[in-house]
Amino acid sequence: MTKQGKVDEWGLLLHLPYMPTSSSKKPKFRRVVLKISGEALRNDKTGEAIDSSVLDRLAEELKSLQSIGTQVALVVGGGNIFRGLAGARANGTDRTTGDNMGMLSTVINGLALMDRLEKSGLEVRVMTAIPMDRIAEPFIQRRATRHLENGRIVIFVAGTGNPYCTTDYAAALRANEIGADAIFKATKVDGIYDKDPMKFKDAKRFTKISHADALHKRLGVMDAEAFSLCEANKMPIIVFSMADRGAMKKAVMGQSIGTLVA
Ligand code: UDP
């Protein structure tokens, strides 16, 4: 055994899984809120609402964050199943009813996540903004922070519990309520660009931008209400690609990934 790890019979250094030591660099973020949109859970090839491999990937990433001592709470969206506004436009569903349906969609996603994370060995609690005590615990701020301190992953579902809101707003709200150090927003692109990178080849990615500039340039990081809440409370947001393996751990260790809004 050397200082770096175990050596094999030929004296070659074996690659061991990351293990924090007292000399290791300390994580930059102690507690984070990870916002996952419903779309990020969808399987684009088959059209299935919940892609099993995405759940597995998430479990892997969350375990690696826990291994370095970072507490993680998740806010999950529901757009892969139902969005209130889209429902209202498509089939005339009353907006409040549609939003309630949207919030219930986040509960379905949250339960799928809970199941997979638990099966991978993580301890999980689902907390809902709409009381449904057979299925999940009610959201109580002090209880949520207690779960996190005890090493559990907390999944916040049912958004804010109010119609005319989004799960981005729920992420901003919960992050502030539980005293998170940052919001990690997993998306399909690897950060914030000056224009749509899917449409424009010369689109440039920001590595860092202030809340004020992002708002002024109308970069659409989150909806305006959610973004204002983060700006008013100086909540950093890191936008990164869901496909980027290990990105969250890198960010927690202070490496630059995606775009930092701060
Ligand atoms: N929603 C709501 N209140 C909330 C959060 C969500 O009414 O606090 C509803 C709204 O209809 C929204 C749907 O739930 O369209 C799904 O949430 P969202 O669109 O934010 O999910 P995502 O885009 O992240 O998948």
C-alpha cells in the first residue's frame, strides 16, 4: 500500500474508488438543491416518460456526492407527464386543474426516483407540498434539514403546492428555505449560451455570469419569478448538462463546469 493507494503484485498502482481523506480538498458546497426537469427523465428514443437508465445514472451521481459529504435535496419537475399551461392550451383544461395535474406528475417522478435511489443503497425521504400522507411526508423545513443532516437524500415533490408556479420556483424556494449553498440545474445543454446552441452554431457559452446580467440579457435560465428569488437571496445557480458524468462532483469540489450564475 502506498500513500496513493494499493499496488498490485507487479508494483503497479491500482485505481481505487475516491475516498475522502483528511488531506483531501474540502467540498465547496455543503448542501445543494438539484433541480431535475421532467424532460431530463424522459427516454428520447422510446418516448417513455421515465427512463430507467437516467434513474440509475442519477443514483450513481448522488452516491458520489454523498461520498464527499455533500448533502443533496432534489426538486423534480413533471413536464415529461403533464404541464398545466400546455394542458390548458391543448384541450382547454382549466389552468388551476391543469397545474394540479402538473404537480401530481412531479409526485410520480419523485416516487420513481425514490424507488431507484433506495434500491441503489441510498436512504431517501420524499416530502410533498400537497399533503398526501399515505405516500409522502409533508414538507416541514426543519424536518427536511434534519433528514439531510442524517445523510438522507430528500426529494421535494408537488412543486410549491400552488398553481401558476413552476418547479424552478419550487427549487429556488426550497433552496433558500433549507439554507442550500447552491442550486444545480441539470439540463439538456451544457450551460447558458448567448443564443440557442441548437439553432446557432456560433452560440457562445458563458462560464460565469451575474444574476443581473442573465436577467438583463433575458437568457431564460429559469422563469423570471424563480430567478428573481435567487437574485434577491444571492443564491448561486450552476447550469450543466445532465449527460456530463461526474459534473456535479466536479462542481462541488470547486471546478468550473457549465455556467455559474453568481
Ligand atoms: N406546477 C404548479 N405549481 C408548482 C410547480 C409545478 O402548478 O409549484 C405545475 C405546472 O402546471 C407545471 C407542472 O406542474 O407546468 C410541471 O412542473 P414544471 O413545468 O416546472 O416541470 P419541468 O419543466 O421542470 O419538468
